[in-house]
Amino acid sequence: MTGKSGRIARDVFLRRLGVERSYRPRALFRNPNWNFAPILNLVVASYLRVRPDFTFLQIGAFDGIVDDPIHPLVEQFGLRGLVVEPQASVLPTLQASYAAYPQVRVVNAAVADANETRDFYTTVGGPTRKASFFKPQLLKHGIPEHEIQSVPVRCATIATLLREHGLARCDLLQIDAEGYDYQIIRSIDFHTVQPVIVRFEQVHLTGDACDHCIELLASHGFRFITERRDIIALRDP
């Protein structure tokens, strides 16, 4: 089997294994900086046309600088919302990142399915973007066990945070929870929180957990854009 028929046969075989080949042109593989990256900016701009009072909740904001998808949106569109980070030691940097934007509130908490205190894993040497409710997540990134510590953090549900800070709804829910994304998504009361965009990090989820996230969101009318590390779920405003 050669040529086009061979490629089709290989594609069919790969799909049966749950794999799909990329057909991105070679020029874009050789020059990755030519690819348009900020897809979320386009999505938010589209929704702002019908929701000028657009709000957001960012889970796992860290310092608001490094690889942060929300800060550019606040700069560009003046969005109002909450940036949530459980590691208290990085809070001063996060607050400084949003000092010029009083419509953005910085919250020291972790998002979970209950309002309580839980152990959260971070590093002895200070805050890390790899911090997680799952200790194996840090070990997977090569952090030695003797450098990992558990600290108690305040946990709150999404509905609780919105109520505490006077937000009637959350249009964009941005999640970067180092493997805890599925637990957060399945805790959402979609009738109360009413997001129209949910962006979560797929790269640290198992295949089953990622599928469960997608199936749950699809059952609430979401459709999907796949990025390299994240998935953007959208539904009609």
C-alpha cells in the first residue's frame, strides 16, 4: 500500500488506538514561533461582544507573570475577576502583578469540592509552579522527596469564592491545578456558576481523567479547542 491509500490506512489504524496524526505543514513545525498562540485572547474577544461585563476566575495563578494566560487578558480588555493561589509566599508578587488593576482581586486559597482545610504539597525552598494536592505530581517533575513539604491551605468551592467577592457568575474559568483539574471540574454546579469558557490543563491528566472532563463538559453543551497543553471548552453565552 503506497501513497494516499497508505496514509489513509495508517490514519484509520491510529484512530482505533485513540491517536490522530497532525497535518501541520512542515514549515510551521520548523518554525514554531510562526504559529499563532494566544487563542484564548480571540475567544474572549468574541464573547465580550455579547457580554461586556465579562468576569473570570483563575485557579492556580502563581505569580501572575510566568506563562500566565490571564494577565494579558486583563491588560488588553480590562477584565474583572479573581486570581486564586494557595501558596501564601508568592502572594506579594501576585498582588504586585495586579496592583494597577483594582478590578482584579487576589485570593489566597485553593479551590476544591468543599470549604475546609487540606494539606497541600509545595517545596521547602519556596513557592513552585509544580505545587499540587498530589505529592506524586512533584515527584514526577524530579523534585526530591526531602524537598517536598505539606502545608495546610484554606479550600473553598467556586460558588463560595464568587459569593464572597460579589460575582454573580464566572464567564471564564481558567484552571491550572497540576493534575487536580478534573476534581475541580466535576465539582462545578454549572447552573449556579454558569461559565461559558472553561480552560483546563490536560497535560497532567491521565487519559481517562481527561476524557471524563470532556464528557462532563460536553453534557453541559460545551465544545472544544485543543491546545498543546490545554483544552478550551466553549458554549453559547
